[in-house]
Amino acid sequence: MKVYPCGTRLTTKIGNVDGLVTGIKIEFKAVIYLVQYFTNDCFKAWEISEEEFVVSDGTKKKAIGFK
């Protein structure tokens, strides 16, 4: 399985919010990314799927798991 690693900078498709991947959660049929961003003088976090963002720093997916 390949995922974007923690530290990847991204922009959401809706709202154009810039954020940073800080966690990865693997569910039954989905990979969910925990993304943190800064707004109104505070940090916020939310979970989004890969279809909801574009990578803004050119980071490529990396393989995770055992061989």
C-alpha cells in the first residue's frame, strides 16, 4: 500500500486551505489523513480522504507495511 507520508503539505479542493499531514489512519476500504492547519491564531485538525486534497509540495506516495 502506498500513502502520502506525514509532513506532506497539501491544499484542500474545497476552500483552498493549506495544511500538513500529521497522521495516517487505515480503515477497511479507505486511507484517512489527519491534517492540521493554522487559522484565526489557533491550530485545527481534521480528517480527510485523498480525494479531497491536492499535494502542494510535490511529495510522492511511499510504500508502507511489511514485505
